[in-house]
Amino acid sequence: MHIKRRDFIGHVAAGSAIVTMPVFLSGCGVHQAVAIAEATPENPFMNWFGVDEVTIARVMAELTAHGADTADLYFQHQRSNSLMMEDGIISHANSEISQGVGLRVVIGEQTGYAFTEDLTLTSMLAAARTAATIANGTRMVPPQAFNAKKTGDLYVTTMPWADVGIDQKLPLLKYVDSKSRAADPIVSKVTVAWSDVDERVMIATLGGHLITDHRPMTRLTAQITATREGETQSGYSNIAAREDLAWYTDERIDQMVEEAVARTLVLFEAIRPPAGEMPVILAAGASGILLHEAIGHGMEADFNRKGTSIYSDMMGQKVAEPFVTIVDQGTIPNERGALNYDDEGGECGRTVMVEDGILRSYLHDSISATQYNVAATGSGRRQSYKFAPMPRMTCTFMENGPHTKDEIIEAVDQGIIAETYTNGQVQIGAGDYTFYVKNGWLVEKGKVVAPIKDVNIIGNGPESLTRISMVANDAKLDTGGWTCGKNGQLVPVSQGIPTVLVSSMTVGGENVG
Amino acid sequence: MSADLQASAATAIETLKAAGAEDAWASVLQSRNVDFNYRDGALEKVQDTTARMLAVQVYANGRYSTHQTTDLNPDRLANFLKEAVAITNALEPDPQRNITPPELFANRPDTALDLSDEVIRRLDREQRMEWCVLLDQEARKHERVISATSRVSSGTQTRVEASSNGFSGAEESTYCVLGANITLKDRGDRRASDGFSAVARHVGDVPDAISIAKKALEYAVARLDSQKGPTMKSTMVVDSRVAASLIGRLMGPANARSVQQGRSFWADLLGKQAFSHGLTIIDDPLVIRGLASRQYDSEGISAKALPIVEEGVIRNIYVDTYYGRKADMPPTTGSPSNRRVGTGNKSLDELIGDAGDGVYVTSWLGGNADGTTGDFSLGLSGHLIENGRVGRPVGEMNVTGNLRDLFSRLEATGNDPFPYSGTLAPSMVFSGVDFSGT
């Protein structure tokens, strides 16, 4: 049987936080009495964190006691569950509650930051005093009331993950496991990994705004190992989104399993390409990793206000052919990188970084927007309450171009198609960037001739942009669970691209003469 | 502080047992970190944070699960722990999963590891600012500097562990980091950048701020006018400061889980000559003031030195109790501590001199390795080696091959193990390596 669990209980004493009840449990024969919150507070998030406007105003006053250009309180409660199935049984099951408030003061380009996991007034005031030491000006008059901004609707779910029992997740993992094993007799091991996250964020700003966001996230991964005539190969596929359980249709899961198996089995035939410079065709979808590394990071405005990015002095210049338009957009519903509001409480939108080949806009947080005297682009993100925000990407992609995929392949005499990736990296100043190709294809005289595997590709961002010589009309977003790391902070992102030809990149390979 | 945490761990175990767990493990962590970032003559960011966390492992009815929370309010914590047991009961039994047998707790070493520095606990704002200013002034002593960011960070951590079958332990540790990253104007729109930082358990083991900034500037200046090098098969000399990363890739699949799951190229090589005679790697948890030192591992297994590779022969891999049972291998330890890589008697300059021609790698950029096959491909930058000397700076190149094959081509190691890492690795020379460039 399935026990429907409410996701929080109340004992709404002033100044005390509200507990979440986990999640994870149901149909297991354990029936605990759960007190259901019947209070209907004016703001369910305030109730959730056990604070009220008076408390927030007091903490804000302490935080800005020595002055501030901006200041904010970032309350976060995150409940994460993960499961791993190996050898047909759950080998790891984990649940985690992460709760705290981050307090930030900004003066010009200076930031003071502290956090506390104890949401009592005493602890919050102490953290506020610590963060406030960055400033040495005069006391601000903080708002006494906070106007709640309208909640967003980019990832409304029918059932929050906090209400989904483990009994509803286990069949999915078993299905992936059996489907993978049945796919081919040489499949020898299958690992299925699951995660779901139920995150609540409440941001109170010095400007008197109160922003709340309820963010779901889920990811499912199949990792396949296959053995043939003493040789072993492994590969994987995953899907991720700000979605709920209903998103996991059989069709979606079947497709992921097919991809994971196909990516693994092709490795038995795959070769290393020759080493050196050659044309590279980027397959539609996951190849958006090119945009993330070659230009996206370099366009984050913190690097540019410091002058450390190769793109620092290129605004308004032609950087690519006129059929190249590159966008970062946080407002695509249910994407892994989607956000109703960024982690400073700013509205996310569509930022055109490159428009018809011209460099148009950096990705701004409030600090850089103030310095450049432009509107923020809703790009201020942070990993959690433990970190101060900075400009980050959300969902980065290239618009369709005038060519077709077939035209692009026919145009290549000797080169490769890069199709699946594990990771990438960039040097912001030099502009050199890499991405690691797990699966791809060798192309000779306009024909796909053999599978390839395990090569790193390295290029220079601005050079690669000028070398994008063809863009097809088959743009798509990748459904994989990408995570971006910067200065020790991880955030979920999405990426996409149509089939693209880069006329020359340096491909890692073997068989050097 | 440690006594409070011990009480919390004991309470957590009692609560779990009262809720129906047969066995339980609790870890309580408390830490404070202070970071100062100083950029181009001004303090940019100060972050001062105190964090705490309770982690539990629950064994009930042949089932197992793990849980962590930062919400330590006593009432809510009690509920959280009861739920943890309920969650465990909702799983299926896993016959291989048992709490660590107490005999593995025996013979815990009494080595004084000296991981905690009272000086770090007393560091004040004035001292941090003094270091920031010294780093910043020295880091900007070059006409091409666009921006320099200096960092002074330190932290203290207390970790307490207890189990229902008699394990208890407490560890206090500290660290201190000084570093600088420098960006220089290069040709066209390019910037050259690099940096250097040093971390140690004790302030006294961190070099002085000026030496660190000088090194950071030297490394950044070395990147000026870097060009793509040629596609070639040649010798690779890896600087000690980036050798740890290569060792990490080699050892990624050197564990029972990867072997049991069929995803390790180490699987059939135990006891065999898998690599060059020049490769020795010892996992040594008892390095005094070591960054990865410990008296017991996360399962409570008492620490001792573990030879992983001796003169190219694989002696051991990392085996925890769970995958050890599944793979029928006796447990060693489930996770790496300090890794000491065997050194040679030549300096880096001598190694480069002996190499004649090749590539001297000073940083990696991206890339990856397949743990199942050992195939790898990595981006790099560094310098060409020409006639036994460090030549022009190169970047935008890849090195590609197979890790087992690469470490069979390890020709020499230096006398210069990099001290500011949990992996104490020297500079390394590999022959016949495939580079891709122009």
C-alpha cells in the first residue's frame, strides 16, 4: 500500500523552523503518526523556514549596520534522495536534508558573506554581524515589510518529490535494470542511479522584495558494462529535468536504455582517430558543450569586469558568421537549467550573447550589472546557502542555421563527428577550451566510415567561433544531466545546438607517425 | 567541542536503535572556514562560515541506508532518525551489507599525526589582511598584469564517529591556504594566466606570502605568447605540481567496487607486472601533518601503510568491506589516504636535460579516462623541450593513449615530490607519447 505523506509538519512557534518530513517512505509497514500543518500562513515559505517579516527585518538591519549597496538573505531547504541499483539490488540508498540561510552584503565589488544552519534569531544575527564586517559605512534603514513577488510556473509538478514514496521509485530502477540486461546477451553488469531533489528557496532583499521558488529536480542514469571475447567496455546515458514522477514514461526510459546500450556496444568496434587538426562536425544536442566552454564561461560578466576574459574587449564586434546566434535562457519550462528566479531573486530571461554573429551581451549578476550600468540578466546563481552568487549559465544553446545535417557531412573530406561527451573545461583568459568525446564517428569523403571513442578535443574560443562554417536547422536541447562547476560551486545547466561544422579543431588521437 | 559531538553521535545511535535498527554508525562534523579574497589592491570578499552535519548509516533487518542532515534541532532530528530506520525497512535485504566487523577496529595506530595547528585557530583579521596585501603587491609586479586575485583561507574541523558495535573516534584538523592567480595581457585579446597556491595542515608549513606570489607570477609569465605545438610522438615530462592528477586518473579504478562491477582495467593485474619498474605507489595514512592522514578510515578500519604498486607490480587495491564481500577479497581500506609516489634521484632540470626533446607539461585542461579500458585523452599546456632545455610555451594540445601503456613507459621520476597535496608525487618522464597539435 502507498501512504501519502505530507511534506511538512507544523509546530509553528515563533522563531522556530518548520521540519520537513521525509519523503522516501511508504508502503513499508511503518505507520508513524504525522502531525499535519493545518495553519495557513500568509506565506507558506516563511512558515516553512519558521521566520516572519519582523525577524527578517531585524536580521537585515544587523546585516546592513555598516552600509550596503545590496544585501540579501537566502533561505534554502533541500531534501535529496538517491538510490543506486547494482547486481539487481539497491546497494546505496541515501537521503539528505540541507537547510540554512546565507547572508550577503555587497558594497561596490566587495562582498561579505556568512551562513548559518541554525535558523534561530540569535544565530542569524551572529552570522549577519560577521558578514557585515566587509563594510565600514553608515547604517542602512532596511525595509520593515517585504513584497512577495509572484511565484513562477516553469516547473510546476503534480506531486512534489517530498510526497513520492520509495515504493514508487524502485519499480523504475528495476525496469531499467531488466531492460538493460535484456538488450543484448553480452551485457554483463548494469548500474542504475536515481536522484530526486525537492528544493525550497526564499530570498529577502534589501530592496524589500521577497522571492520564493519551489524547485524540483530528478535524474536517472543507466551505466552498462558488456563483455565480448575477453574484452570489456562500459558506457552510460542519463536523463534529467525539473520534472516529477509522471515524466518517466516507458518510452522515455526505453530510449535512454537503448542509448546507453548502443553507446556501450559500439565501443567494441570503435577506434581512435588520427591525431591533429581536422574539421569537426558537432552532432545536434549534447554538442552544446561547445557553447558552454568556448563562449559561455568567457561571457560571464565577473570575468569581464575584472578584465580577465578573452571576451573582455569584444562587445559589439563580429565574432562569428551571420548565421550564428547563441543564447542563454533560463525560462525554458522544465529544463534542468531552468529557473523562475535566479539566486539573487532576479527574473530570468533570454540573453542573446551572440546575435547574427555579433557579440551582444554578457551574463550579469547584480554586481556586474551595476558596474556596467545595464539590467541584470538573471544570471546570479549559487550552489547553495553556503555560497555567494556569481554569474552563471542556465540553458545555453545555438539557434538554427541555414544548412542541413546531410550537407554538413557531405562537406567534410577527412574529419570526425563528435556525438556524446563526458566533460569539458576552459581557460577564461587564453580562451583555450576542451571537451571529451566519448562516442563519435570518423568521416571520409563525406561518408561516415567508422565509430571512434575517447578523444579530447581542444580549441580556442574566439577562433572556434570564427571557424563555425555551417549550422544546420535541427537544433535540439540535450536531455542529459549536466552540472557546471565554477570556483568550487556546482549548478545544474542545460545545453543544446543544431548540427554544426567547425572547420578546424585539434583532435586528440593516436597513430602519430 | 569534541565531547558535545560525541554525545550527539551517541544519542543518534540510541535513537536509531530504539527505532528498530540493529546496528548504526553516526558521524558528526563541525567546521569553520574563513576565506579572504583580495584583488588588485582591495579586499574583494570575506566569507566566514560555521557548518555542522550529522551523518548516519542504518542497518535494519538485513537492509542498509545512509542519511545526512544539517538540521540538528533535537525534536526534528529525532524524527529524522526514526524516518531513517523506516526508509531502511522499505528497502530489500542486501546480504552482503553488514556493519564493519569489530576486529578491523583493532590495532589502531597511536601515531601523533599532528593535524591540528593552534595558530590557525587563533588567526585574526589583521594577519590575514597582512598576507593578502603581501601576496597582492608581489603578484602585480609585472607591467602586463591585468588582474591578480590573492587568497588566504583557513579552516578547522572536528569529526566524531561512533558505532553501535563499539567503534569510537574523534579527529581534529586544520588547514591553511595561501595562493594567487594572475592574468596578464597577451597578444591580441588573449590573456595569459596561471597561479600558485600552497595548502598545509600547519601555517608554519605554508611558504611565506611573497614566495607564493613570486611563483604565481613566474608561472603566469611563462604562459605569455603560448602557441599550439606540433602533432608528434615524443617524450612527456610532467611537472610534479600536476603529476598528482595523472596518478589520480591511473588509480581511479583501483578499487574493489570497480573491479566487482567490471569497470576496471586493474581487474586481472593483481600480483602482476602491470607498469614500469619505476612506478611505486604506497597509500600511507600515517604521514605526519599529511593532508590525507588518518588513524582509521570511514568504515573504522585501522590505518596502516598499504603498498598499491611496487616497482610496477600491483600489490593491493582499495577494498572496503561491502565490495570486498561481493568480490571475495579481504578488506584493505575503501578509500585513498596520502599516496606516496616513489621518487628518483634527479632534479626536474636533469630530467628535462635527459629528455632531449619533447613536451614539458605544467597544466592539464579537461580530458578524461575510461576506467574500464584505461583509454585516456587530456588537454595540456606547458613548454616544448628542445635540446634538453625548456623551450617556447605551448598550449591547445592533447595527449592521448592508454593509462596502462603510458605507465609502462614511465622512464624516470624526479627527486621533487610536490608537498602541498595528499598525493606526494614527483615529476615524471614518459617516452613515446602521442601529442596532437598543429
